[in-house]
Amino acid sequence: MVSGKFFRVICFVAQLGFVLVVDVIAAPIVAEASSDSGYVYKVGLPNVPGVMYRCADGTPGGFSVELVQHLLDDEHIRYVWVDGSWADLFEKVKKGEIDILPGTQVSAERKAHLDFLSNRFYTMWSELYVGKHVKFHGLNDLRGKRIGLIRNDNNGIGFVNYVAEFQLEFTPVSYESHKDAVEALIRNEIYAVAGPSPSLFGAMLNDVQSAGIFFNPTDLNIGFTKGKHKAIMAKMNRRLIQYMGSETSIYAKLLSKYGLVNVSKTWQHIPLWLTIFLYSLVGAFFIVAVFVLILRIQVSRKTLQLREKEFLMAKVLDLGEMGVWGFDVATQNYFWSKEIYAMTGYSMEDISDLNNHIIGSFHPDDRANVLTALARTIATGANMDVEFRATSKNGGYVFLRVIGTVAMDKVGKPQRVLGICHNVTNQKNYESTLLGALSKAEESERLKSAFLANVSHEIRTPLNAIVGFSSLLAENQMKEEKRLIYSNVIVSQSNTLLTLINDIIDLAKIEAGVMSIHADFEVRAQSFLTDVYASHKLLCPEHINLILSIPPECKKLSIKVDEIRVRQILNNFVTNAFKYADPGDVILGVKLDDERQRIELYVKDSGPGIDPLQHSSIFNRFYKLNQFSQGPGLGLSIAKSLADLLGGEVSLRSAVGEGSEFVLSIKL
């Protein structure tokens, strides 16, 4: 437990350090909104004895109050003071009934209701106070006592949270203001009161004293009504930075006046054991009783200190996902702290035989490595550092890193191995994610190279034909029959090149996520398919018989789709059928599925069919059944992507020797 005087020295040093940091890194405010010079700001003056108050002559007093007063005066801002209790003024500034509330401790709840300066001007600690004549020895003295807490006060909330960790039961007594709580403490109606530190009580030091318990460090700032005073906040924040950057400023003077020199609270009473020892000289009869009493007090104090340290250690271990383990060389028994149980999802009650559980929890591939590392540490005294997988309660594995060292007895014989166990599952998952990302990047690079090689070849082929036959057409002696043939070749290869370029553009749009879909208009299935059929009938090879199939139940069907993209999908299907089909029929048709919930647009050919083993690859980019056929192999891949954007599905029904049927299924 830190004494009041020593604690204040620490706070003063920290404050000076903060001022120096602000002086170095604070940047000037480059823009400032102008405020209404005629507006009079209402500034709250809470009645908090020793912290914020009115002096005997009626002038406002207190570190925070005087600081705000100087900030406003130096910025030539008009204001009036509004007196009241802390709780009442806090409600008023939230509602906008007043504008500014000095000395406000910052918390998440208060940030939701108030605006604060970007620079806090002090770190306020909470402190426990008791009556002047109370012999306070430690937290155990609070058990069962009445403790004064101020309504909506951050110090009281911090005290409740602080003692909750020690399972101390006490009776909270609520007060509207610090003044009421102080008066109740002086009248012995309560045992202690939680308030801000330092110098809560000012001139009342003859009646109260610090218990020497500090808790709840909180930034001290100036509160403003939410969203209303950005301009004045910018001015005051700039002025505050100037104050804090100078050792001779009013800020430094106020720190000297209120911060550390106003109150000195040291434990200057005679220790309890010394008083009892002096009285023991009067009668030896009481020596044993005094010894037992002192021993119990010391044990109680040490127990509380150990609990405090244990609590802090548990918090650190929990934050770092670490636990403590041990192995007794003589008994061959293991030990786990509760944190390691939690890492694997077990509780201490779940495991009756810890030794067998630990050995059995090792992943089969890691067990020998862990046991060998432990044996080597015991034999050589070298530190142990090994990672392994251990089974968790949910049936999976967690990655653990074990670090240990050997504790020797007086003759240098290994006695036990002690160490920490760190849960590195998240780290391993991150590593796995990074490796996966690297693999995807490498695959993307490979696909890019393949794409460029493939596309360059597909572009070069029609270009060579266009250039070559164009040169031939330039000859004057060519017969008209050959000229017509060469012209048809150029047109055909130009269309091939245009299709390739369109496919590449569509692929780029799909990859970038900018492919536009317009499904705002209804399309009649019969007229739409008839139009698609007519456009391909003219281009149908002589050995192919293109058939349009529209059953009676589908002739009046309408669907809301992007007509252009659906046509693009069917064009790919029909073009592939013309390319790969044997002499026979190619059917362009429509039908309803078995449940009559979806419409299926299909193209069926009488070609050689496709091996089922290739069905999963047929819609991949650059995949071609015949590697010597013309085209980059993008059509079906684009068709699938477009179907996904339309909310539909594309599928293949085919077997070797039975032809192929490509289907676009869309929900009605």
C-alpha cells in the first residue's frame, strides 16, 4: 500500500513528464471557428470540498475552477458561474442548461454525453478518507462498514469496482454532494468516504485523514455540452497547450498551489504493535495476547497483498493468453494453472487424472518431440522451448508453446521443471492465412502469365489471317471469286477477334465487380428465344440443323431478367454447340423444372458428349476440350459469372456419346 506523500511525488513527476511531451509534439491549431462575442457562457461550479468550491469571500476556488477561469479570461470569453452539486450540474451540462463543467473525470459513459478538450490537464486518482482518530490498518477494516459514495460520482464507481476484486462486503451510503458526505463522516455516521485525490477536504484536515488507499486513475478534463461548443473548445485547447508548455505559466503555479504542496498526509501515528509493547511492560500477563493480535494483523495484511498480486498476475496471464505449468521430477506429476485448462476448454473438475490427460492430449505427431524436449531439459539443465498441438474439449486442436526451466536442489539435482504455456493458436492461424494469401498471390501470378500467353496467341492467329489476306486483296490481278473468299476470311477472323476482345472486356468487368445488370423489364420467353434463334439460323453451319423448341406451357411465360446478358449466355452455348457438335441437331429451347419454380433455357446438341470427369472444369477460364480449337476458352466461364450475377445457375448435362445440354436456370 503506497503512502499519500510518496504517491503524490509520483503523480507530480508524471505530470511534469506529460507537460514536456505536450511541449514537443503539440501542433498549433490551424483553423478556429469564431464564436458569438455577445454570448455569456454558463460555467458550473460544483460544491466539492477542497476541489471546487467558493472561498470565504465568495470567489470561486480550486485547481480546475481557477484553470478554467484563466483560460476563459485570457481568451476574452464572457461567462457566469452556476453553483450546485456535482450530480445536478452534470445533468444540466448534458441537457445544455449550462455550457461548461470544470474538473470532469473522463469515462466512456461521460464521453457519450459530453465533449472534452483533446488535451487532459491532470490525472486524478481517487482516494479513501476516514475520520481523524480512526486507526486504519488495511482493506479488511472496511468489511461490514458504512462507506459514503456520491451519486453519479466516478470516484464512488471506481471504489466499488476496486474492492469487488477482494470480495469485501460493505454498506454503501449514497449522498447528493461531497459536502454532505464529508459532514456525515465528521458526525461518524459513516466509516469512510471515497473522493478525488489530492486535497479533497482542504481546511477540514483537522477532522478527516487519508486512509492511504489510492485507486481509479482517471484523466481530468473540462466537459462541454455535446456538439455545441467546438469553436470555444479549440481556443481553450490551444491556450491550455501554451500553459502546459511553460514552467512559469499559470498552470504550473496552480499545480504548485493545489497539486502537491497544499496537503501532506503521512502516517505519523505510533504503530499498533509498539503501543501494545509499551503497555505490556505494565503487565506480562497480556504479552501472549498482544503477540497473537499482532500476528493476526500481519497475516491479514500479507494475505491481502498476496491476493492483490495474485489478481494482477492472473490478469496479466489472461491478457497474454498464458498459463503456468510444472513437472515434479521425483513424483513425475504435472501441474497446470487454471489458465491452461481454459485454453483447452476444460475445467479442473473435468479432469481427474491430469498426468494421463496431458500425455494423451498431445497430437500423435508432436508427442515424442515434447517428451524428448522435457527429458533433455531435465538431463542437461537447458531451457525448454517447444510448440505442439493439444486436443481441446470441442474435439479440435489448439497450438501451445511451452517454455520451461529447471529448478535444482542444494546439491544441483533437478527437482522440478517450471515454466509458462502460451496459447499461439491465433498466431498459427495468422501464419496459415498469410501462407494461403501467398499461395493465392503466386497462383494469381501464374494465371496472369498463362492468360497473357493464351490471349496473345489467340489474338495473333486472327490478326495474321487478317493481315495476310488483306495483303492478297491488294493485288490487282486477283480473280473476283478468290477476292470474295479472302474477304469472307477477313470478316470471319475480324469477328473472331472482336468476340475475343469482348470476352476479355467482360472478364475484366466481372473481376472488377463493375459488370452492370439491368433486370427491370419483363421478357417474353417465346419472342426472346425466337429472336435468338433467328440470329443464329443465318450463321448455322450446313451440317447442323438448328431447332427451336418452345412447349405450349412456356409460350406465355415472362421473366424479369437482363435480356442482353441472358442473350450473351445463350450465344455462348449455341456457338459452342456449332463448334463441337457432330452433323445433326442443335436444339435451342425452354422448359420448366419439375417443381415449376424455375425456367430453364437450354441448348442441346448431338455431339460426342463430355466425360463427367470434365464437368467440374468445363466452366473454368481457358479450359478447352480440344486444345487445338480456336478461342481462348473464356465463353463458358463468362456465362457462369453472368448467371451468378443474374441470380441464376448454369449447369451441364452430358455423357460420352450422348451429346451435351447446357442449361441456364432462372427463378420465376
